[in-house]
Amino acid sequence: MFRLSAISLIRFRNYLQRDFHFTNRIVGICGANGAGKTNLLDAIYYLGFTRSYFSRPEIQNVFHGMAGMRIEGQYQLGEEAPRITCILRENNKKELLLDGEAYKKFSDHIGKFPCVMIAPDDIALITGSSEGRRLFLDTLLSQISKEYLQQLIDHNRLLQQRNSLLKQAAETGQMDMALLEIIDRQFSEKAAYLFRERKNFLSVFLPLAGEIYQRIAGKTDGLSLQYETVLLNGDMHAVLQENLRKDMALQRTSSGIHRDDLVFYMDQAIFKTEASQGQRKSLLFALKLAEWQVLKEKKGFTPILLLDDVFEKLDEQRMFQLLHWVCTDSDGQVFITDTHPERLKEHLAGLHTGFQLIELLAE
């Protein structure tokens, strides 16, 4: 069993100082816009990933006008009761502690306290650029495999080094070919590993997402999900050599697994251009719930599920099916936010399982 039993926030976003205790597996959080519902979910996410779910500078996570912050969570994991503390000092130095002992590497923490978040802006996972879909995939795989996370860190470091070398060559008019070859060999090894892991994982994950889409939408809608990468048809080192002249002109590495994408089709047409709002939302939930399901299978316990403002995303029938699945058919802890207290109470009461309701007041 995996639960977050309490969380303490000091100078985090709109919370100057606040403690929350969670007494039930299902937790509803209601309040007007600006009351801090999303911030509370993000604090839970922060404890699992050592960063905000939303891409923003650390200073924006600190209570306005102040310096430094602290988030502490008390968990229950099997027979153990670990405590996670994340501190951002006034000098912007971050510390992460497990039961009072500091981590040497934050990457060692990733995957230990897994959670999956679904937020309003996540629709960009379907409609936005490939960068968001790669981040989604890498975040998921990094929670499953420490080796994957380390290889990804190494790959990204080598990519930066290669791009710096290309830029330096453009500025000086000279390329250090010996150094470039060393970087290219190492870069290609890392890319080959990441490609194999992504390909093997997605061969299982994408069909699962398709099945969940059908469960949510009630039909397939001709949906197909594909992994798109330059390495399906070639060797990374050969690709780098072939594109060297182009890369030198652009002063960056133009092709590689850092350009991989997940491509969605509906009856052979690009999904995001043909799909309705309801279909896009259904696919978003399918991908996120497939992530939740895979983490559950790999970890041996159910990750925390954070559902932010989901009642605006799905119709009543799909909402009922979703809540029944994640709240009743699963033993995982679920946090759900809504701006309408009565609607939230009604939906949670309809599950016929115990729940806790937290009402936040805008300050």
C-alpha cells in the first residue's frame, strides 16, 4: 500500500504555512479559482520528482516577496513510513532528504514515490510539439528504470557538448574532427540504448493506451499510435556523419533521438487535425491512465493519481466510468480538484466508498 498521509507547505506558491492531513484514500479538494487547489497537487508532484509539474523557474514556486521554501511529505509505503523533505534555500540551492538524510543525487529519488498528474493544459500532449511527448515518455521510463534515466542524462550532456563544438567551429572556422568523432561515438552509443528501450516499451504501451481509449470513448475511432524516430531506418553514427555539413551550417545537431515523436492517427489522418475536443480529451486520459497502469505493474503498488479540474474535460458518462475505474476498481490514492463543492461531493458519494473533502478558501 502506498499513501501520502500528510504534507506540510512553507512559502510554497500561495501557501505561507499550511499543513494537510489525508485520512482517506480518495481526497476531494474544492475551492474557487486562486484558492490553491492546483498548487496543493503540484506540491505532491514536487515531492515525487523534485520539481514542479509546470515548467517554471524555481523562484516562481516561492511565496510572493519571500525567499526559500519547504515541502515535507509523510508517506506510508508497505510497513514503512518514509518522510520526504524538499528545501529551496534562500540562495536558491535545493536540498532533498529522505528521513532526514540528504540525497547525493536527486536522480536517485526518481521513481521511488511515483505519481501521475492530469492537468488542464495537458491537452498540449496531443496538440502541441514533439518536445512535450518526449518529456512524457522520458519521465515515465525514468521512473521505471534508473539505467534509462542515467543514460538519458549522459545523452543530453553529450548533445550539449556536440552542439557547443558545432557552434565553436562556426565561430572559429575550424572543426576539431578528432574530438567530434569521440563525442559522436559516445553519443551514438547512448542514443542506441535509449532507442531500444523506447521501442521495446512502446510496443506494449501504445496498444495499452489504445485499449484504454476505447474503454473511455466506447469505440476505437480508427485510432492508431506510432513511434517515429530516425533510428527505425538507420544507425545513429551514420546519421550524424550524413548530416554533418547541415549540422555545421545550423550549429546544432539536427537529427537524432532528441527529435523522436509519438504520432497519433485517426483513420490514417493526423489525429490532432481531425479529432473533436471530446476525442482529444479521451486520448489524453488514455495516455495518462496507461502511464498510471504501467507504473502500477512495474512498481508493484499503485502510484498516486492527481486529477486537476477533470470535470470540465469529460462528459458525465465518461466521468463516471473514469472515477469508478480509478477510485473503486483500484486501491490507489486519488486526489481530485473541482471548483464546485456540490458537484464534487455528488460524484464522490456516487462511488459508495469513503472519501475526504478539503475546502480551500481564496485569500
